[in-house]
Amino acid sequence: MPLAMRKKVFITAAVTGSGSTQERSDKVPRSPEQIAHSAIEAAKAGAAVVHCHVRDPETGAPDRAVHLYREVVERIRESATDVVINLTAGMGGDIVFGPTDAPLPLSEQGTDMVSAAERVAHLEACLPEIATLDCGTMNFAEADYVMTNTPGMLRDMSKRMADLGIRIEIEAFDTGHLWLAEQLVSEGLIPAPVMVQLCMGIPWGAPNDLNTFMAMINNVPSDWVSSAFSIGRHQMPYVAAAVLAGANVRVGLEDNLWLGKGHLATNAELVGRAASIIDAMGVEIMTPDEVRAELNLTKRDLP
């Protein structure tokens, strides 16, 4: 991929995620009402796309209940604020093994492995414009588990998502994930225009140093639309790095809780800070309709 800035970039706000961040900040939204409100406020601050997970409203634990997704989507769509809705399809692929001296049977605590049909059930119920596809398997440092996405599972999920008319956002946590994604594209399972999110600094994926970031950028085909982010204190520096590398931008509480030392952020504040960086670099920020035009997205009502 050529290293050239785009004239315009779009901001994605990843508003809540599925990690344990809710235990470290009261700004992380939990209920569908809170998640939708936070997404709307992020859109007003300049995000053209909102990337949404759902959580148990009482505990804040990650959830994948279809009715929770429907409520989030319904609340966003009924608001007066226009934004492109991007839902995760990453839930349902977690394996937690038993102890090292007896890894099988799998631990029932934390293992969440379901069929491709169940992993995309909320997409069928909500028809978002975009949904994510984690194109690889990796260890996660937050807990002793494996995020599992086999080639067969990815082929099945991507076909279901494409058949629903949902634009697939590839999520790549390392260069090998890009390699597998290119294979899926070559098989016609991920339709054009192809979009990819480069996920940097997440243990144990691609580290967030600039050499590795450039390796990721250089492995993105020139006709794909890319975006990139890093986590924690590296989130805002990677806004600038992504723009310089010709990519779009992602920020939000899924990836970082802080606006500055001692200041727990809201999603709107993180989007606002990213927008100020982009503006200072002389690059325009895209509207939702401009993103829809570039990515050939279809905004639809709930079925």
C-alpha cells in the first residue's frame, strides 16, 4: 500500500468493546440505552462510524444477546443523528483450556464457542451497514484464552454476512491475518470494496511500534480501504500515524479510557481530540454519507 495521506478520512468510534474496561471507568457504557447514547454523542463529535458491542446491563460483562443489539440499533436509528452502524461479530469464538497438565476438557468458565449462524444472528436481526470479521486466531493477554477463528468458520461467517448485504470490516491483529483475509477475498467471500482495520498493540498480536505498523500497512492491498488504531496512551499518536500512512482512524473507550493524566474520557471527548489532530494535519473529516458512498453501504431499517 502506498504511503500517501488521504484528502479525507473517517473516524470510527469503538464505544464499549468486550474487555474488562467497565471495571476501570464509569464512563464505559453498559446498557443498550447508555451504549446508544454514547454512540450518538460520538457521532455529534465527528465520528462517521460507530463500532458497537453489547454488555450485560447489570454486570457490564460482554454479551451477545440479539435483543440487546436490537435495542442499541433501534435507539441509534431513531435518533436525529446520522451515523454508520458497525456491529462486532467477534463474540462466540473464545476457548479457555483446562490446566496445563490436563487441558481437556475445556473449561466451562469463559469458553464460548458457537456456530457461525449463531455468531451472526444479531446481524441478521439488525442489518447494520458494517460488521467486523476477526481474520485470525490469537492468544489474548487479558485472560488465559484463545480467540478462535478457523478458516472454515471465517468462510462460513463471511458468506453469511455478504449474503445479508453487510459490508465486512476485516480486523487484522497481525500480518498473517492479512494473508488469510487476502485468501478469502480471492475466493470471492469478501466482496469489494474491501475494508480492513489494523489492530495494533493488543497482546499478543502485532506490537504497536512503527516498524510493525508499517509492515501491516505495506501488506494491505492498494485497492483496500484501511483504518488503524492502537490502545491506551498510544491511541492518539496512532491517529496521526494512521493519517500519515493513508489510513482512516479509530478511537474510543474500547481501546483507551483516558483523555489525559487523571482525566477519564468519554467517547465524544476521544473523538473530539482525534478530530482536532486530523484537522491540524490539514485533512478533512468525512461525513456518514461520504463513507457510505466510498464503501457502497446500504442504510436499512430493522427487519
